[in-house]
Amino acid sequence: MSALLPTYLRHDIELVAGNGSFVQDKAGKNYLDFVMGIAVCNTGHRHPHVEQALQEQLQKLWHTSNLFMSSKQERVAAMLTENSHLSHVFFCNSGTEANEGAFKLIRKWTQKKEILTFSQSFHGRTFAMMGATGQDKIKAGFGEMVPDFKHLTFNDFDSLEMITNQTAAVWLEVIQGEGGVIVAENAWLEALMEKARQYDVKVVIDEVQTGIGRTGSRFAFEQTPLKPDIITVAKGLGSGFPVGAIITTPEATAVFTPGTHGSTFGGNPLAMAAAEATLDVLLNEQQMKQVQQKGLYLMQQLKQLPETMVVDVRGRGLMIGIEFHEPVSSLITALQQAGMLVVSAGPNVIRLLPSLCVTEQELDLAVGKIKTVCQQEVMM
């Protein structure tokens, strides 16, 4: 009997080693990993540059306190904000923590309570972020939520009429990951931004899954008309090491002053070593072009899947969803048996989140496995 609380429906696979795009289970079976910790290991498993940075830092210092200066934090913050209207960073340990901090920042900044989020969104599992999330299954059994969140319909122009001078912030994902890999339409985002400006409403973008190069730009919002006041990042920032961040504008420095927010472990030396090395690898123009090109190549190959099974293939960069007519749980199991790991995004969508350093040969291998499994399902 396990001593763990049963909060996860786990696959009967224990992964013990990884390198690049591949992982190995304790029985010695190898898998092509298109989960990457759910968009976490953006550099792949054990990228040499990130591994070396962590090993070097392990020999120096593991933890101090945010009561002392940190040149590593300063360097990573500069890497996240350079060439952007965003200018200041707060470091924490996860996406949910970043979102909770953003919630506090918005409340103090605007002195208003109403925050508009969207149906099928996902912003985390802490109590306030359950309220922000537009999925009832996340909230079931926990009683009354934080009352300040109202959920609008994603990509719906009429919903934007809910933005008024009573609204503190509009909070959204540019691509809803957990909600089914739903991509926001640029015309709708432009209308949202115009409404936000009209009523002096803050725009918060949850880039926890889409950020750090996943969509072919540093942040997904950079490919849209949005100009956010706050973005939150985590997942891909540390190549598997826990680290999150709130990234915001100069005006926030008058709101988050000493004593207003904190994190014991946030921005610790190991996290910053992992983050700095990760950004070294990913946030350059050549790498972003490769993500865009590989994403287009993968989408083109996947659109050859049989229409009798597939409703749609959508996404941006290397964040791709395949929507099927039927639930995908059996397909996920079949792919595992074929030596490939994928994750769902709702009952009918398989989400592909490979390493951003994935090779074209590995993409071909993935497509081959998916096609084979789909053919087997058709024949059954």
C-alpha cells in the first residue's frame, strides 16, 4: 500500500533515466518523450549546458536568503526582460505561485476586485487559482471559491462587453493548454486589448506553459497584439528544476515594495543556475526560428492523419494538439506500448510537447508511431 496521497492517476511506468528526447523506465524500455514533464524540460533531458551549470553551482552554494543580494537573479531577470516593455521580475518556485503573486499584485495595484478569466482556462490548484480556473472539475468538492473571478467565453467577442471600469484585470492564456490546446485569435485579442485600454484594465497573461520559447518566440504574447502588464512563467524556465517568475512593468515597483510579497526558496542559487543556462540555450533568434520551422513541419505531417479519426490539428511552435473524434486514453496507452509518451488535454485531445531541441528525425519517428497507432485503431 502506498504512503502517497492518491492525488494523481499514474501510469504504470517509472522513469529512471533520460537524455535529450528519450527516457528509460526501470525495466530498461526506452521511450520518445513528447511530454517533457508537461512542457517543463524545454531543453530536453539533461542538456549538457544546464547540467554543467547545476553541477558547478552544487559545488558552491545551494541556498542563502532573499535578504542578501543575488547577481544571478539580476542576470536572469535581465535576460527575461531585455528587448521588452517588461522590466521587473519576482522569482518563486512554480507557476501556481507566480499566479498567486500576480493575483496579489493586481489587487494591490488596482484596488479593485473583479478579475475576468475564461472558460476552459487553467491557472493552478492553490485556492485562489482554482477560482481563476475556468474548469468545474478542478473545483469540485472544495466549496465556495474566491468570489472575485468571472469566467468569459474564450475567443468570443460578445464576452468582451463584460470588461468595464469595475474590472481590475483580464487574465488569459494565449494558448489554453489544459483546455485543449485552443489558440486565441489575434482579431479577438486586439479587441480585448482595446477594451482593456479603454477602461484602464490590467492584462495578465499566464505564460506558464507557453513561455520560454515553446511557441517559437520568447513568450507567446509576442506573436499577438497584446501588451500585458504582467506575465507569469515557470515550467520551461529551469529545464526541470523548480522555478517560476512574475514579470511586470516599472509601475509595479510602487506596488510590490519591501514586505508585500516573498518566497523563501524563490530565486535560490540552484534555480538561478538552471534558469540562466536554460535561457542561454533557448532564447536566441536561431533557436526560435528552429522551433517555428519544426512546429510547422510537425503540423504538416500530422495533418495527414485520417480524417475519420482526427477532428483538428492545432497549436503554435512545438505546442500542438491533435483532437480526435473519440476519447484518447486508449491511444495514449497504445503509444506508450509503442515507445512514445504523450499527454492529453481534455478527453479527446493528445498534446505534443517535445523538447525544443528535438531533431527532425525524432519528429519523423514520432509521426510514424502516431500513424501506426491510428492505423491499428482503425483496423480494430
